[in-house]
Amino acid sequence: MGLRRATGVWTKAGALGLVLAVSAPTPGAPIAPRSSNESGLAGKLLVAGPRMVDPRFSRTVIYMVQHDANGAMGLIVNRPFKEASIASLLEQLGMEHKGVSGALRMHYGGPVGAGTVFVLHTADYRGARTKVVRDGIALTGSPDVLRAIGSGVGPRRALLLLSYSGWAPGQLEQEIHAGAWVVVPPDLALIFDDDYETKWERALARRDVDL
């Protein structure tokens, strides 16, 4: 896996397994609204194939957020590890959390960008730092989305992800050619459901669906 600069804006370090703190956007690479007409594999699912030898990615399902001449970025959607209350996350961020309820399950997004946090969600929510990827799915890198979710005005479905998966230019293409990955059409229900035990098998079965 090649290293790729993160476009998220949060950092982590310790309680619940982590402590979240707001940081400034990476200069020249903020998450911002943009067209859904991304090139390449953005918006598709990358599924670990039978030839995947890297244990970090064995049986993973990755939602591709970006894929262009600069490289690629995606988020693993089938490796949950802990549930946290939204109010406690906002409190750790030093943000107002009165009247906020509910919880989100944290997911491991990949081995790159430790300290970055993202919310992958349905595109019925749009914030200042929301990027609509395509087909009704968007990504937000601002903690405001947490307050919206906890207040009942956020997206219908959402995943909280720590870190991400990234590839240098041309690297993902080589891995796909080598049989490490299978590219399949996205499925909103599969991405956001909590049947994690079968998510890889169901995603792999979609290889016969036309892209």
C-alpha cells in the first residue's frame, strides 16, 4: 500500500481507544463539495480477492472515495471495532453536546493516515466539508456531522471510520492486474448494513453484476 496524504481533518490518540481533536485541514487538500464525476474507481467497491496476501486487507471490502492520476483512496467498510456515544465524542472534541443522543460504531478504515477520522454517509446530508462521491454516498471530514446525527438531522445512514487506505499513482492498477482485488458495483445497503460476517462474501458475489 502506498502512502497518500489524507483529506480528513480530525486527529486521534487515546480514550475509548482514542481521543479526538479538531485539526486544521491539510493545506491545498480540504474536504469540500465537488462534483460526483470523479474518474476511475471512485464510488465503486474494491473487494479483496483470493490472491490477496496482505493480512491487513484479507477479506476486506473498500469503498473507493478517490481514484485519479494522483493515486487512490478508499475506506474499509467491514472492520468495526467499537461503539461510542456521539455525546462523548463531541465532549472530547470540546463541542456542545447537550440534547445529543445515540451512538456510532467505529470502523478501521485502513492502515494509512493514523489520526484521520471520516464519516461516510448517505448524501441526504450536506455540510461545509462534505464531498459527494456518487450514487447517493458522501464523505464528511468535519465533526459537525456528529452533532447533526445526534440531533436527528444528520444523514439516514453513516459509518464513522478511523484512518484510510491509500495507493500511490499506478499502484492500485498493478494490484488489480495481479488479482489482489476485484472491482464490483456499489450497493448502499451492503455498505451501511451491520451484517459484517457476510459482507465480504456478498460483495464478492457482486462481481457478476455489470459495472
